[in-house]
Amino acid sequence: MNDDVTNLDELDDLIADNVIGDFIIRLLEFYGSFGPLPGILLPFIEAFLPILPNLVFILANSLVYGLVFGFLYSWIGASVGAIVVFILIRKSERFNWVRRIKYQRHIQRITNFFDRRGFGPMFLLLCFPFSPSALINVVAAFTRMSLQSFILTVGLAKAVMIFSVSYVGDSLASFATEPVKTIVVGVVVGLFWLIGKFIEKRITSKADRDDGETN
């Protein structure tokens, strides 16, 4: 209990001097009658508008709803938003302007890389709070990755990213000054990576068996 109070106090200090952070907290508190919906909607919208301060949303959710529910609402919003973007881009490939983007040379190099490497690189990129997740979502839609695999990748990676931000805070200095936090985050990343690889292999092997039976 004391640890939770201490962590919440640390989060409060992190965004107390941030005008945007203070505004987001007041916004979440003002619309508190809507329950978890505001806390879910903000990370969801960020998937479409990456200029929005996703880190502030995550920290504010942790402060307003508590570490556990704040994590859960941020995770649901960010994951569902990324999945919706993925589906919309896939559905939009019939438009010429989308196909022109997809078949640009540099985009093709990136998609080919992800097609060859699979789950691992995309998972690791999405784990980092400062990675261009919106761009990764779009590029993922241009790959041969199945929706099922993308949901797995996003679900695990967003969990790691949001946990890292909530646990460590938005200051990279925390990694240098508090090595225990670095170890904890590293263990979580490694554990989720192993879980993802295991599930990905199961999905791939099942798809191969289904293709074999069809042929």
C-alpha cells in the first residue's frame, strides 16, 4: 500500500509542472462520471493523432485511476487504437494513393524486413515509449502479417510500454539512477518476448497445417 502511494506521489510530481499534464488530469477528473471511458479514449485517439502526448495520457491515467486501473485503461485504449488503424489501412489498400505509398521503395524495404523477421523486431520497437508507433502500425498493415499476429504483437508490446512508463516514469534518468527499475523492465520485456515468440510459433504452425489440409 505504501509503495502504491509513493508511486502515485512520484507520478504527481512528474506531471505537476506540466501544463498539458495538469489539463489532462483535470479533464479526466471532470468527466469521472463516465467511468473508465475518458481514460480509454485518450490513448485510443493518440493512435490516429500521434502528435498527442501519449506519455502524459498514460501518467495521468495512472494518477487519476490508480496504477492498476490506469495501466489497464491505457493498455486497452492504445491497443484497440493500433488495431483499428491496422484494419483501416488494410481495408484502404484498394485505393490508388494507399498502394502508391505501400510500393514506395523505402517502404518496401521496411515491410520486407518485418516479413522476414516476424514478431521480434516489431515487438521490440513498440515496447519503447518514444518509438514512432503510429508509423509502425501503418507499416505493419503493409506487411503479410496476419491480424491475429498483429493483435498478439501490439497487445504484448503495449503492455510492456505502458508498464515501463507507469513504473519508471517519463524521465529516462530513472534508468540510470535506479538500476533495479531497469532490471525489472528488462525482465518484463524478455518474458513478454518469449511468450510472444511461443504463441507466434503456435499460430504459424496452425496456419501451416490448415494450408496443408486445404491443399
